[in-house]
Amino acid sequence: MEFVKDFLIYEAGALCGFFIAALMNAARAGQEITISSIGYKPVTVTVGSSPLNIVLEEDSQMLDDVVVIGYGTQRKGDVTSAVSSIKAEDFTVGAIGDASELVKGKVAGLTISKGTGDPNAESTIRLRGVISLQGGSTPLVLIDGMEGDINTVNPQDIETISVLKDAASSSIYGSRAAFGVIMITTKKGSEGKVVVNYSNSFRWASPIGMPSSMNSYDFAVYYNEAAANANWGVQFDDATLKNMIEFQENGGSNMGGLPTNGDVWGKPAGDPFTRAYANTDWYSELYRDNAFSQEHNASISGGNGNVNYFASIGYLDYNGMLRHGPVSYTHLTLPTTS
């Protein structure tokens, strides 16, 4: 508690009762006393001869200035270590694959990236870059105070994410926190009516900046010119060039146009390259024109005077851009808290 005006007294952890008696003994009649606490509206009272019964009202706006710092909470203005706190309303919006992407670009010194386009690839998280030549550089992840994997948390269940970036985090969590700490606080139930939420999103992704392929005839002509300059002789003969022209005039596409003996996929016996006359666009053969993904989330929360609860289920079906191979990612979560 904090008392200002005529008195300034700190009673850590005293939320009700006994500090009033001690204060009344020291105060004089007519003096004003202001009582405040984090998350409550301040109250100013005048000391008189009768006992005071003071009740603080909650102030949700003041809670916006509270930051989780590992060993408790502090007002944002009192924090001296490098701490960044991101609330749900400030999270990155859009196509989110995992929880780490919620704070991408939101915290100075925090780098989140994926080395490949594989939907199953996990994000690489670095604080202040790579600072170890041999050991790992991954920050410690705490989920509601317990060490865990950030990829197992449904992004829709996260209330706040706090990032401890400096050496002060090691004084709390030891050497495991040498590369920083990411503290995740999930949503909790609250006393009141039962609240049911459902949300969904449907996404279509398309590749951008795709190169445009040269048709097979033009490629063969340029290749023959390059081969002549290198004294390799003619690579694509006139018969093959004629087959290319006829194949394209007849509407030939990615399928067909390659002689094969059936023993080797896509190849004939002998030389498959200079006898082929297809007009294959390998970029369109490898990449989809668009990829569909969907996400569904449902939660129920509530509570009474004895217990509060929050339960949710999330489903994410995320497809990659490659046409061939397992390039989809399915994530199902079912967390509960009470």
C-alpha cells in the first residue's frame, strides 16, 4: 500500500485491516490520507475521531501499467531491467502459425524467423542475435510459470507475453536464462456468467514474384547457340525442334512430350534431355497457384465464488505452397485451467 500527502508509508502485502490502526495512531485529526494500490482507484480520506472503513474499487485501466517481471509484478514506470510486455490487443494479426509469431516485430532485439517454407518448421527465436559459438541461443520459455514449448500453446489462449532481455533474468532463473526469458500468461476464467467464444479464419496463400519460364523451343535454340560457342556440337536436332513446335501448336502443356521406356520416371533410355520436346513450366509444376488453410477456436470460461475455469480447443490446418509431398500442418490443442 502507498500513503501520500501527510504520510508516506509502504505496507507490502497488506491489503486490508491492521495498517489502518497503526496509521490512525500516528495521524492527527483533520489530516488527509491517500490510499492507493496497483489495480485500484486511489481513495483520499480525512482523519477524524471515528474509525475509518475504506474500500478500494478496482480500476482496470491501472492494470495496463502492470508488467510481469519474473519474480512478481511492477508498474511499468518502476521497471529498471530490459522488459517488454505485449498484450493480446497488440499481438500481430493475420495468418499466425505458432505463438511466437504473435510478437514478431513487436519487441526490440527479438528476432523470429523460419528457415524454410515448410509449415511444420518451428520458428527460430533469438534475443540480441546469436551470442554463443557452441551452445544454444534459445531463450527460456515459461508458460504460466512452468518451462514449456512455445509451439504447444494455442495463440488464441495467450493473454500477455513478457520478454526479459538482460542479465537480470539470469539472477532469477539461473544460467538457463542466459539468453533471455519469454514469459507467457494464458487466459483465465473469471467469476460471473458462463462465456462461450468461437472464432474461425479461412486463408488463401499465393506465391508472389514467381519467375516466368521460357518455352521449350526458345530454350533449345539458345542452348544450341551456347553449345556451338563451346564446340559441343548440336544438342537439339531438327527433328526434336520440330516436335517442340508441333507440341506447342497442339496445346501441349506440362504433361507429355517426353519419350520414355517406362523404366525410369520421366526419362527414356539413353539421353532424356536432348530428345524431349515437352513445354514444362517447372515453377507451376512444383508450386500451387494458391493454398487453402483454415483455423477454428472455441473456448468456455466462467466461475463462481469457489472456482474459476477456462477451457478451449483449437484446430489449425495449414497447407504449404508445394504441390508434391507432405506440406501440411495440423495443430490441435485442448488446454484447461481452473
